[in-house]
Amino acid sequence: MKVWTALWPRERQAVETKLPTHVWLPAQLRPYFDRPGAPDPLLLWPTLLLVSWGLVMVYSASIAVAAEQYGTPYFFLIRQLVFVAIGLGVAWWTYRLPLRWWERNSRWLFAASLVLLVLVLIPGIGKTVNGAQRWIALGPLNLQPAEIVKFTIALFAANYTVRHFHAMQRFFAGFFPFLLMVAAVGSLLLWQPDFGSLVVVSAVAFGILFMGGLSWRIVGLLIAAALLLFAALVVVSPYRMQRFVAFLDPWSDPLGKGYQLTHALIAFGRGEWLGVGLGGSIEKLFYLPEAHTDFILAVIGEELGWLGVVTVVLLFAVLVWRMVDVGRRLVQVEAYFAGLSVIGVALGVGVQAAINMGVNVGLLPTKGLALPFMSYGGSALVMNLLAVAFVMRAEWELRSLCRRNPV
């Protein structure tokens, strides 16, 4: 790690141009901030395209529901615009915060997210919607702690792997303490319940440990145990079992257990190759539940057809590929925390997008996971934009390192 620590010593160095003194910053953070150069276009443009496209589709998919429930077709669009503005502001600050700060505070950030997971379960603090207690009401907005954990678990896992690198081949010395921590997070998520977020968090946490040198034997045991655990969670929970049965044959009960999936498939069928046209969806007119959130891809398929769906898939593929490439290159220059954290972010975005798409087309059982950057929702959008800005910062620091230390 000599090259990296020479560029980023514990005492912060000025990188390019210091932040202007007229920009307000808390006194505790002012020593860390700087003004980096232009972000990587392969990270920036797919993100902006997905967010912009998501705004259009949220408006299109929610017009009928918003007009019926709130008296204006612009209700969800206006709120999503507010979330985008907040997310871009948070991303702007994140891009100016060096990775050294995240590494130093990763454990505290993870601890704070765990506190939020506990608070959301306390009656009077947590807000229940459709039988799930996943939100903390903050005036007109709702905070979903699970979305924060998806990012902080990547920081914590990367930090843990770097600190315990030489013990990763030993079960009790390296892996077991981390397993207990993930089990605690999983228990809090299942208590909400939020099985989908548990899958994403587990994929991020153990994916980072695997990239960090976890023993193959432990990986094999972990995969077997995870499959048995997920199967048990499905069997012991009636509503999860109903979703699994509906996934296997949604047409056996198209007006009951398979209602949501059958209407999603109808939407894709109506769209064919080029779609029925933007705004022309029939399924969004009170037929397809959660059309502007979990099943927004089905509305895209109906209105923009196969071409629109493939374009969405390609944008996510470019974004996740670029994140993984940045993480790989960071690991190559021995920036282990940065590289593993970036790979964790890529896993989080990629796994959640893949699950949402699989659910929409009937390849996976129905889960309450939104499509990153596109579905309606404030916490998810803000945290996803923060995570991408974190990766952009890592890529820029890598670029600066290569420029100062050419091979």
C-alpha cells in the first residue's frame, strides 16, 4: 500500500484546488473537502439518464393513482423531483469528500444505520404501510433505514476485510465475528419484515468478504447455509409461500395470488417490440399494483416495448460494469478499502436491479424491491445517488494517483 498511502497520508493533503472559503461547511468537515475534477462519464451519464428517464416514467405510471388519491396527477412527480434535488445535493457533497474520511468513519456510520434499524421497529416512531414497518416519518417525507444499510454495510465490510485480511482463511478468527454482525442486521430486517433488502445486504457483505480473500471452504458452507435459510424463511412464512407458489404458476390464480405478476406479464405482452407509446399504458390504470414503484419496468415494457426494456438493462450493465472495473483497478494499486467498497456498491446496485427485473418478468418471486434510480421513492434514490458519487470520487482519486505515479 506504499503508493496509495504516499498519495493519501493520514494527515490530509490538498489534491487539486481547495474548496472556496465562501462555501458553507461544518467546521468538523472543512479540513476534508476539496474540489475534484470532472467525474467519469461512464459513471455520470448512465446515472443521469436513468434518473431522468425515471422521472418521466414515475409521472406516466402514477397519473391515475395520484389523481384519484390526491386530486392532482403531479403528486408523485413533484415529490420525486424533490427527492432528485436532495439526492443531487447529497451527491455533490459526497463527490468532494475524500475516501479517507469514509474509511475512518465507516464503523460509526454502520453503527448509526443499525440504530435507525432499531428505531424503525419502535411503535410510534416506525411507520407501517401494507403490513411492513420500514419507514420513519420525517414530516412530509419518510426515511427508510434499510436503504442506508445497503451502503454502510459495504463500507463496514470493506473496512473489516482490510483490518482482518490475514485472518480471512480462519473461520472463528476472521469470518465468524462478521457473520454475527450480518445476522444482527438480518434479524432487524426480517422483523420489519424486509426479506428483499436482506438478500441485497447479504450479497453485498459476503461478496466483499469473498473478494477480500475469504476461504473457499467457508464460501461453500456459506452458500449452502444461505440457501437452506432462505428456503426455511419461505416455508415458515405463509405470505412468502404464497408469493413463491404464485411465481411458479401465476395463471392458476390470476385474480388472487398471481394478480400482480399476471398483470405485469400482460403489460410486457401489450408492449411487444416498440410499445404502445409513452403514456399509453392500460395496466397503470388501477390494474397493476405498485406501477410507479416495484413494477415500473412493466410500465416501461408496455409503453416503450422490448426496445425500452433492453435500453434500461444496457444502462444498468454499463454502470455496474464500470463500477466493478474501478473497484478492480483500485485493488490492483493496493487501495483495498476503496476498491472493496466500490465493488460492494456495484453489487448492491446490480443485485437489486437484477432482482427487480427478474420479478417484473416472472423469473423470481415477487419482492418489494424498487428499481434503482427509476422507481418512486426518496430514501432509495438519495442513497443510490450518494453511492454513485462515492464511486465517482474513488475513480477520480484513482485517476489522480495514476497521473502522479505513471507506470
